[in-house]
Amino acid sequence: MGKKSKRKNQPAATTNASTVAAPTAAAKVAPPAAPVVAPVAAPVPAPAAANEPSLPQGLLTNMHLLTPTQQTLAKALCSQTSNQPHLFSAWSDPNTPDSAKVSLISQLERMDAAYPSGGLVGYIENAKDLLNKSRMGVNPLEGWKPEVPQGENILIGTKEFEAFEKMGMEEMGKCGFVLVAGGLGERLGYGGIKVRSFTVTVCVCRLSNADCQLLIVNCHADSRFKIDTKSVDILDMYSLFCNRQQLGLPTELATETNYLQYYIETILAIQSRYSKHGMKLPLCIMVSNDTNAGTIELLESNDYFGMEKEQITIVQQGDGVPALQDNNATIAMDSKDPCKIQAKPHGHGDIHALLHSKRVALDWCRKGLEWVIFFQDTNGLAFHTLAPALGVSVSRDLVMNSIAVPRKGKQAVGGIAKLTNAEGLERYVVQIGD
């Protein structure tokens, strides 16, 4: 309960009027003097406060275009701490339309709201701190010892593998599938969506029927192809398919089935054999601004590869975070648009917040689904491990299970590591790929 505020006794307002004698009828009243009009001086801007940032002239003259919240954000970005006045360089150009200026500040505002640790100012501060530590050679894992974590090691063809696989097959008709496809194939030299191109492990998570929340962590590894003189044929093959005007790069050469088609047809096959009571197994695809249009076009132009449109849910990442162009954490502008921030997606971790905010997980719970299968956009072989992975999850009563493969030293493949320090603390680290 709030406390009642006590108002202090205030003195009553009094008027101390001087006694003025009223003029008599005989008194002579002088005519009023002509008013004196002083010249009006031009307004002088108030001096900036000591902590007020020095704003670019283009921003100052366009402040009227911004809301109060946007003005505060713009000033914070131009402060000495953030040091991003270049964001508004194009605003001094008379050829820059107001609509472009509003678009830029709106993009900045969305990015500010999306970053949980202090908005864009916090993002810049964190980036400067990390860049500085990197420059100084600071090791964030100093004192931590990596170990191979405990896990279920199963080999194909063994009785143990067959037992887990049989157990998992009984669960395959209770799965919802989540494809994270927010990134482009830039590291492969490919500019399109990766479900049309060329990593990793499937992550199996249990849907909690008790509270309809996902008890999961972001876990997938990265698999890179090593291109050298011994694999020129692979490089030539890759270039060939990049240059061909196909709907997608193939998973293999016999049928040239692209990855998205392969995934959907596999889910439909699982649905046909294992789903009970006519339940349709859903697919949720996370896209970004870069991949949204291409993914939808690929689905629509191929009639969703046989899956009903209602089975597929598209969730989209936001604007992402600003790209940085140097070690001073200078935000990079789009090379083709001086009023647009060059942005990068947050990463695959966005999928968990999106499944919650878009009520996808809640909807799947209500439909009777019990498992969520997370898989990355270009690893067709991972589905072969789905049944035994589910079997391990059931037998061990796990809420989350991740599949990994043995990794050799210095191999460009992600994995899971257990870290321990001298105090006995433990951490589990998952190397995240794009």
C-alpha cells in the first residue's frame, strides 16, 4: 500500500496592495504615454549541458522528425561513450528524403528494443569490452579445463543401438519439427538461402505438458567442408550448381532433391507411418530478413512439397544486431544505402523466444505433441539418428538431448565440451555454427 503524502502547511497567499488615492473629478488626468517597443533579439540557443552530446548538424536540424523516445536514443548514440555520430551523416545532405531519415531512426529503435542488455548503448559497450579483451589477448576461459562430457555412446549395428531405435520409433509420431534457416550460405561462397545450398546435429527436446514450456538449450554444431587440391571435384560441382538456375542445390546427385524438399518429404513419411489418429506433424521454419522471401517463394512455387500449408509455420527473426566495421565498435552502414544499418541475425538462439512469443510451443502441446526436433538447414544425414536419439531421451527421462559425432583436434566441426575449474565448478559449452 502506498503511504499518504503529507502536505506541509503553506502560508496563504496575500496581496500587499499600496493605497492609491482615487482621482477626484477635479483632478487632471495626464494622457497615457506612448508605449516603448524594444527591438526583439534573435533567440540564442541555450548552451549545451556538460553531459549533453555534441550532435551532428544534420540531426539537430531534423529533430522535429523524431519522437521524444527517438530523440533520446539518437543523443545517446552520439554521446562520447557510444561515439556513433556518423549514423546521421547523410542527414545533412539536402537530397536525403525525410522518409529515409525516419526509416533509419525506426530501424535503430527496433534494434535498441530487441537487445536485452541495455539496448544499443549496452551493445556497443559490450562490443568495445570484448574487442579490447581480444586485442589484449585475454582468454575468457582461463583456468577452465575442457573435458569430454558424459553421454550415451552408441554404435550402429549394436544391440544397444537397435534397442534405442525401437524405443524411439514409438515416439516419432509425437514430434514437431523446427528448422532454423535464418542465415545465408556466405561462408560457402553462396549468396542464397542455405536450404537451397550446402551442418548438424539434431537436438531433441521434450515438450512439458505440465506448463507448456520448452525446457531446452540452443545446441547444434557446425560442419564445414574442407576444400583443397584433393577435392577439386567437389568445388567444381558446387560451383556448377551455384550457377545453375535451379530451385535449390541438391542433397545428392541422383535425384537432385533440395534440402527443404528432403526435410518435408521425410517428415511426411514419418507422419504416414508413425502418426496416430490422423495427427499432422507440424514444421516450424525460422527465417530472417535475408531468407524470408526466398523460403516462402521456394515453398509456394513447389506447392509446399506435398505438405499442407497449415502444417508449416514461419517465424521471422527481427532486424538483428548492427554489424561493426572496426575495433572501435563503429556501427557499419549499408554500402548501398546511407540511411540503413548493416545488420546481422542474432543467431539460432532466437528460435526459443519465437516459439514462445508466437505461441507455437503452446499450440503443439495442446495438440498432444510431446517432442520438438531442432535441426539445422543443411544436414540431411541427421534424420537417420532421430529414432535412437528419441529412444535415449525416453530411457533416460531427458528433457533435452543433443547428438554429436567424434571430433578430431583442429577439425572444423563444432561440438559439446564440459569445462571444470579449480573450484570444482562445471559448465557445458556448445560451439554454435551459422
